[in-house]
Amino acid sequence: MKRKGILVIVSGFSGAGKGTLMKRLMEMHGEQYALSVSMTTRQPRPGEQEGISYFFVDTETFEKTIGENGLIEYASYCDNYYGTPRKYVEDMLEQGKDVILEIEIQGALKVKEQYPDALLLFVMAPSAEELKRRLVGRGTETEEVIRKRLIRASEEAEGIPAYDAVVINDDLDTCTEELHQMIRSAHYAVSRNLSFIDTMQNELKELAKGE
Ligand code: ADP
Ligand code: 5GP
């Protein structure tokens, strides 16, 4: 039986540690996962690499890609566009990989409409105070941007009930393994094995006829 890939959405407030977790997950278990690289109109942070962190584009290119139906979803977040290129996700799922989208909540809900079987995980820092400490400590945003992101976090918190599970990123390695185990377990869900179950039911019926 061909293994079917699961589409996994990882969301969380800015500064919760999503990017750090995804990097660790790929280091530990990269053979199983395909991490989607998003397109964005935001400026690169120091150290971010084109095609690895994001595809950094201008607004015109982004809107052109929307027009060509090249994105599975897109959203506006704190004055910039972010979107998920379609082709990579479709190709990797086809190859049986678990595809990870590290995206915000509006996009997550749009993906869920198209892929009802998607697994939605929400990453949180251990406390709001620690979240702010991490966001400030990262040192990549101005005070004004940090303020906007924290306001956005408080709005996003309202959407958490749409997710399947919440993970607390306290110790990085523990949280990485928790994410990995959740994704592994999701493969066993009845809802993700309907075609195998159907085949087995039909085979059993045939077998019963012969008895
Ligand atoms: P996000 O992608 O969710 O915005 P980042 O991965 O950039 O967050 O992490 C924000 C900051 O928090 C970074 O400086 C990162 O090094 C730090 N960080 C991430 N995970 C942890 C953790 N488990 N414990 C302490 N600091 C962490
Ligand atoms: P950042 O600017 O910190 O890299 O990302 C800001 C927010 O945009 C984060 O919540 C991140 O998960 C989200 N994001 C990144 N890529 C995408 C995407 O392709 N689509 C959507 N909807 N959100 C994204």
C-alpha cells in the first residue's frame, strides 16, 4: 500500500519558535518531511536566504502569482503578503511525504477547506511574557513591528479552537519530538485510512461469499 503524505500546518504566535522548531525537525527527521517555502513581500531579515527562508518578491510579482492560481492560500499579515506555492505541496504529497506549512491562522483555515484531512498544530511559548522575551530577544524587528505582532497574537488566540492540537515550545528538543510523534500518530487515524479500510471490507465480503 502506497503511503499517503499528510499535509501538516504549523501555526503559532510570532516569536513562539516555529522557525527554530521546523529547522530542528528537519535536522532530526528530514527524510520524512517536505518543508514548504512560502512567498512573501516582507524584507529579508539578516541571515535569511532566498529560496530557503522564503521566496522574497515585490507586491506586483506576488499579485501576479495569485492571478495565475500559483498559491494554495495567501494572507496579509502585519502589512505584508505571505502565500504557499501550490506546485511543491502537490508534488510532495504525491510522493508520499508529509508536507509542512508553517503559516498563520487565516491561511491555515483556507488550507483546511481545500484539504479537510490536514493536521493543524498550534505552537505556543510557555507564557505570554516568555513570548515577548523571545520576540524582543530575536532582535530582528523594530519596537513598532513587535507591538503590531503582539496585538496580532492576541487576535490570533481567538482562532486556536479550529486546531487539532496545541504544543508548548518550552524545551526545544522535547517539543520537536512531540511534533514528530503527533504527525506519526496522525497516520493511524481512521479518517486517513478510508481507502485501505474500504479495500479490506470488500475483500472480506468476497471471502465470506466463498465460505
Ligand atoms: P517564530 O518563527 O515562531 O516567529 P523563532 O523560531 O524565530 O520564532 O524564535 C523566536 C526566538 O525564540 C528566537 O530568538 C529563537 O532562538 C528563540 N527560541 C525558539 N525556541 C526556543 C526555546 N524552546 N527556548 C528558548 N528560546 C527559543
Ligand atoms: P514572519 O514574518 O515572522 O516570517 O512570518 C509572519 C507570519 O506569517 C507567521 O505567522 C508565519 O507563520 C506566517 N506565514 C509564513 N508563510 C506563510 C504563508 O505562506 N501563508 C500564510 N498564510 N502565512 C505565512
